[in-house]
Amino acid sequence: MAQYRKQLVWLAIVLGVLLIVVAAIYWAEPARSLPSFFPGHENGSTHHHVKHGIAAFLVGLACFAFAWFNTGPKKTAAA
Amino acid sequence: MGPITYFQGAILGLLQGVTELFPVSSLGHSVILPRLVGWNIHQNDAYFLTFLVATHIATALVLLGFFWRDWWRILKGLGRSLRDREIADPDARLGWLIVVGSIPAGILGLTLESALRRVFASAESAAIFLALNGVLLFGAEMLRRRAPQTSDDDDTRIARTVSWRGAFTVGAAQAIALVPGFSRSGASMGGGLLVGLSHKDAARFAFLLATPIILAAGILKLPELAGPQGNGVRGPAAVGAACAAVTAWISVRFLMRYFETQTLTPFAVYCLCAGTACAIYFAV
């Protein structure tokens, strides 16, 4: 169980970093320059998908929050 | 004369304040009413979206003010939990339940709002979805679980009753309000009933859950109100926002008392009847 939890924490951290990077790409690049597998990619469009970036950023933060709580010191139950 | 008159701004503001919090779809009403009274206002017009930003921010600020003691406790709880790396007390848990519930609503809202607004822009579809909103409210009443009877205070009771999965589900249910005719508060209250909250607690949780979403959506679009898109709309928008604030305050006070003893059924009947009547009227 502890091993499973540890793997989940690492997954959350990796996912969090990836999502923050994705958010930065959405904010920095216009729709035409996004990788073709990104939702919102559109040939020739100069539109910046700011909202997609915010969504990715918030989910990234949520992943970090999950990792934060699951790596805290274990509390022992009161006797 | 601007695209929205001061009179229209006041009427739409009064309507927005009531319908945003009553489980009857504010967006649906703001699409249907102009069509019913023959106003040349359409929900996809840029100036109307700008107008809605002001009324939404006003409604969110009213909710924030009404529940400010709860928010203060929740924020302190969130801070404590981050510091201790443990969600130990009900205030912290309620705060994180609101965060978990806001994630699906926020993501779906950010990514789908424009597309859904384009597809379901007509008063005809709003009327049909308003009737379906009534069916949804009826369904929530029929399927609701018995709420536990405890002596805890309201927020503690909500924090103890709602699971993480439940909060996520209730939050996701809010996204249905992106379709004009479906109600955000109706969906989240219905979701709250399904996860075992009482009517009063479901309404309280729905309002707490709605506040950051409505406020964030408003703030995100605030530059449109300040920019050239807001030209000719700012005056009526200010009047509309003031009117929305007044009716939102009255509405939240009324609803918090109403749901101590009453159910969603009258709103379900209203949505079903009004939606059906409007759909028939628009069709003939």
C-alpha cells in the first residue's frame, strides 16, 4: 500500500510539472504554433488559448497539492 | 443610445441576481426574456457578454459577503492544512472539498464555454433546456439520499458528509450550466442531495462552491468590460450590477431559510412549465 502511494505521489509530481509546462506553452504560443496533438491547435490562427493554459496550470497545482499532502509527516494516533 | 438601455440593464440585473441563485438558470432566463419582450439583445453579442461580466461579479461579491465568516474560517483552515500537510479539521476539509469541486467545473468552463454558447445560443433551445432542468430537479428530489441528523454546525456537517468523489461529482455537475437553460445552482444542489446532504446543506454547499467559479469567470473577463468592448455598456452594466447585487442578497437570504424546510420541487415545476410554455410559444 505504501509502495502504491509512493508511486502515485511520483506520478502526481511528474504530471504536475508536465501540466505547468503545457500551461506555459499555451500562454506563450499562438494556436498555429501549438503541437498538433494539443487541443486548440489550429493552422494559421494567431489566437492565444489563455484559458486552456489556466486550466492546465490549475490541474498542475492540484497534482502538487496531492503530492504535498501525501508526503507529509505521518501523525500517530493518540493513545 | 447604447446597445443596452439603462432600463433594460436594470431589468436584466434584477433577473440575473435572482436566477443565478435560484435553481432556475440565469443564462436561460437572460436568453429567453429579451426574446419574449422583443428586445434586440442576443447572448452571443459581445456587448451582452460584457454586461454579464458585471452582473456576475456583483453576484459573486454578494455571495462572498453573505458567507464571509465561513470563507474566513475556510481560508484559515486551508492555510493550516498546507502548513501541517494534513487535512485534520472540518474547515480545512470543507475548503479542499470546494477546491476539488471547482476543478472539474473550472476546466470544463474554461475549455467548453465558448463552443457551447455558440451551439446553444437560441431562445428556443434555452426554453427546451429550462424544461429539462425541471426534470433534473425532479430527478434529484426522487433519488436523494436521507441526510444524517447531527448536532454539528452547518459547515462541519457538510465537511463530514461529502466525500472527495462526491465533491468532484457535484463540481462536475455545475458544468451543465454552461448550456443556457440548465441551472448551476440547481445542478449542484441536486448533486448535493444525491451525495447525502440535506436541502439546507446542499444549498449552502452549492453557494460556497459557486462563489470562486463565478468570481473567477467574472475577473477573467473583466478586461473586456474595461476595454473597447465595454464602450456604451458600462453605464447600464453598472446599474445592472447594482440591481443584481440587491436581488442576489435578498435571494440568498430567502433561499437559506427556505431550504431549512422546503424542497426543490416548486422550482422543478416552474422550470418544467415555463420552459414548455416558452418552447411552444417560440415554435408557433
